[in-house]
Amino acid sequence: MKNVKTEGIITKAVGGNYYVAVADGVLCCNARGVFRKEKISPCAGDNVVVSIEENAVPLIVEIKERKNHIIRPPLANLDCALLVTSAVDPVPNTLVTDKLISIFESKHIEPVIVITKQDLRECEDFAGIYRKCGFKVFYMDNSTGNGIDAIRSYISGKLSALIGNSGVGKSSLMNHLFPGLERSTGDISKKLGRGRHTTRQAELFAIDGGYIADTPGFSTVEVSRYGFIPKNELQYSFREFSEYLGKCRFRDCVHLKTAGLPAVPIFMSRIAVSGKHFLMGKSASRVMTAM
């Protein structure tokens, strides 16, 4: 058998083995050593070229240019990130949600809010904050599966990822998307107030012409590992602030005060929509905390 090259997408990376979905199946591959020298780690979502030779392990010889990349969990080429938050146990955290939204916006990944356990606690005030800022919000009842059709329709043809704290219901959502998958679900630790990790690594699952990644949950202190935004660039990660960009009379301003800006009716973060009066700059400072 001569050397044959084929293209595919990495669906999972485990211990130096890379599982690549190609036209006629899935290949378990190794990667060229040159990637390590170049400090490039192949990851789920990478579009790659695989070399296949007789009596040899398939080898990833090229990683196509990425349109985006997140560090933890390692994923590439995402179209959207489904930020899963629960109405209760654990309760929604606007600071964590804003951090994640800013990080994904900075990487040109569309953030989408998915609220689970809404049957246990009404959560429209939280949802309304993000709807008014132009974000898509879905409700999902993990006990009945109500809401899953709208989510499935939205992610059709896209490369998406489920992102959220441990215990918010990501694995239950996956079980509704893929009946028979039977992802294990974890209870909430009453002592820590967060879920126990049930997903160990990011893995892509084919769905309706696209892929969705189930990812390990995280604790609040781990949010910064998704990415870092320099403070002078943070203003570009708040879409509701876009109409004020370039209107400040101070050069290199990070907009912690309104002094340099024209009088505007709303110079506040998305948090302000709920009646909590934080100036955008102050909220931005909070977003930067622990990053």
C-alpha cells in the first residue's frame, strides 16, 4: 500500500493518541514530532491531514490553519459556545457568565446561554439581561427534554461546545441530544456547592451536519484558563459597548470612569440591565479579576 493522505477532523485526544474522523470512519493516529518542537498541540476540532501507510500507525502530518483556539479545554475552530448555567444548584453567576462571554467574543466564537433546571426556579430576570444585549438564550428541562429541539436546530451544521460549571446539567443535555449515549451525571456537593466532574476530556460528537463537544466542568476559579484578555482590549468584548468605541477623548483609556465619554443614556454593562448599577468599566475590572 502506497502512502495515502486524507483529511479529517480530530474528535478526541487522549494520551498522545488522536482520533480523526475521515470520510470512511475514524482513525487512531499519532502526530509528527515537529508539532511539539513548534509548540503546537493537536486538539479536538483541528482540521488535519493524515498520512496512511501499510503496517504503520496513521500519522497527522499537517494541522490546517485554525480560526480560533481555546486552551482549556483544548478545542479549535468553534462556531459557538453553549454556556450552560442552571437556575438552581448551582445558581447563576453573572460574573462567571460575563467572563466567559468576553473570552469567547474575543476569539470570535458566538456565546449562547442555555439555562437548565428552570422547572425548579424561575430565571427570566437572568435570561433577560443577556437577551437585551443580543445574546441567544435557550431553556432546557433536563428531566423531560423540553427545549432540546430548539437547541438541536440552532447547532445544526455548526461546531459547538458545551461549557459550564460542574453540575449544571451538561451531561444530561448530551443524553437528550444523543439518546443511548448515557453520559454519567453528577450530584451537587452540598459542602462545596458545585458538581462533581463526570466528563474527563473534550470530545466531539457528530450531529446534524456538525459537531458538538462535551467538555469537563470547571470550578469558578478555573474560568481564567479559558483565555486572557489584555485590559486595553476588553472593551471590544462587550458588544453593548460597541457604539461608544472611539468616542472617548482620552487616548489609551480603559473607561473606568465616564469623564472622557460623551453623555449617553446607557453607559453600563449588561449587568446594569437587571438594575444593578455597575459602570461598564467597573464591571470590566471585575471581569479581569482572577484572569
